[in-house]
Amino acid sequence: MHKDFQSAQELIAPYVEEMRAICRDAWAQGLLSGCNGNSSRRLPAPHEGIACLTCTGAAKGRLAPQNCCLVEIAGAAPLHGGPASTESGMHLAIYRAKPQCGAILHTHPRRLLALSLRLEKEDDGLEDFLRLPLFEADVWRARLGFAPALPPGTAELADAVARASLDHPAVWMAGHGLCSTGATLAEALCLTEELEHLAAIQLLSMR
């Protein structure tokens, strides 16, 4: 534990509860399953240089306090608990690029994934991804950026998602999943839900 945190458990406790509630909601909706996905929360002042992240291998629908850890944003130094998610580099890269970002939720939404696979199979690529003649489709798709297919956990993917997140609060990672950002995890989850809802509509319209 970092020498400045004599009471790391007390520091991390409210953010663990927030992540448990949001991840459980995401899991119940099929946005997460098993051990996939991850989430994080930037701590507020005077600890804004620290992020609380889910640990590697944690079942997001059944998070326990020991499944979350504290990591330094600037240098990625572990401060308490861990090891952090293998996607922690992506979270930290986003926090460095977007000081206003307070939370990140990375999910594997089944309908968004199914839609991307179907469009690729039909050689439509992502050009028609969530393009629907609905007002809300334009609103929410405008918030979605794209990152190329890159191996999970790599610096290349982290950098690509961080760049895309500068202009879009949600980033679709080709062949992987969705990374949503917001002031809070509840805001990131809401964005994820809206995009997944549009994917469900598009899939139904293609039948």
C-alpha cells in the first residue's frame, strides 16, 4: 500500500460500492458476463490522481471489495490491492487524455457485438453501424467513436481508444466491445444502454 494511504480500505469503500452497483446492473442486462469487461472511477480531489479499478479476473456481476484496487493515473503505480484489470492501461490513458472524465465502463454488449458481426458478414463494415431513420439514433450515434481491431490489453489499443474518446464519450473497439465514459459510472452505463438499445432495434429491422 502507498505510504500516504494508512486507511486505503476506507478511501476505496464508496467507489467499490458504486462499481458493484453499476456492474451488477450491466451484468443483469447482458452487457457483461463472466469475467469480461472492466470499470473504473477517478477519485475526486484531493485524490484526483488516483483511479479505482476492477481487478483482473473479477466477475463483474458479483464484485467484492477485494476485486477492486487503487492505481496511480500518471505512472500506473499500484497503490492498493490488485492486480488491476489487463485493460487498466486503456483506462489510465483515457484519464490522462481527458481530465474531465470521472468514470469508465468497458462492456461486451451482446447486441452491439452481434450487429457488428452481421454487418461484417454482409460486407457492410461499420458504415451502417447504428444508422437508423430515428431521431434518437442520430443523437446517440454522434456520441460514438471507433477504434480499429487491436489486441486487448495493448498500448496500441489504449492509445487508439484514448484518442477517439477525446471527441466521443463512447468508443466502439472493433472485434472487442464498447468503452463508455462519463462524469459517473451511472452516466457511462446510461450511454451504453442507449447504444445497446439501438443495436437491438437495428437487428430486429434486419430480419
